Amino acid sequence: MHNITINVLPKVSLNDIYFKMSFYQKISTGYRRLILSIEDHFCGFLNGTSQSFIIRMIWPFLKTCGNLDHKCPFTGYVYLHNVVVKSDYFPPALPEGQGKFEIHIRNGPKRVSIIKLILFLEIKPKGAAILNF
């Protein structure tokens, strides 16, 4: 279990946010994308105009850890504090070994990068994950 804190102080309005998650497995020559690479429209989910299995799954955690408790747009100080990442949040079907989990948050029609979070994982046989920062 690890605690993550994210603070963003944008100078622009965040009104068209896209949320992308990818999982990579380490092979001898590097990392290759595996199982998951999904991008969803976060503002569309909050505004009720799009559906997202991934955002619906993590939304209960996000809305209690920051000021993302309303519809888009977001302006000013945006934060997530004390986000707790537990091994049971990850799917049990991840392959054993080393992996990389990326979360990329982008804004606007050109999808300008706001945050790119990379977590390195070691996946044990029983499905327990250890984050190595």
C-alpha cells in the first residue's frame, strides 16, 4: 500500500480532460504494452455524456481525495491528496513479473499533457503488487 499526492496549479481551464491508462510487461529488451491501454473522456464521464468502465471503477476513490467533486470545467487549484494504492485495486489476471503502469492525463482538443504518472510494479504469484518508486 502506498500513498500518492498530486497537486496541479493550471493557468488554463481544464474543460476537456482525457484519462489514459496503460499496462506494460517487462521483457528482456524493455517493456511491451500488455492487457490494458485505454483512453476515456473524463469530462464526458463527469458531465454524463460518456460511459467509462475504468473511470467508474476509480471514481469513488478520486472524488473523496480531492476537489474533483463537480462537473467540468476545472479552474485554479486542482488536487488529489492521500490517494491510497492497494494491491487489490489491480486486476488479479496480471502476469507475474515486473511491469509498468502509466496514467496520462491530457486536456483540450490537442490533448496537451497535464500529468504523466509512471508506476513500476513487481507482480507476485498470488497477485500482490509492490510499487517501486
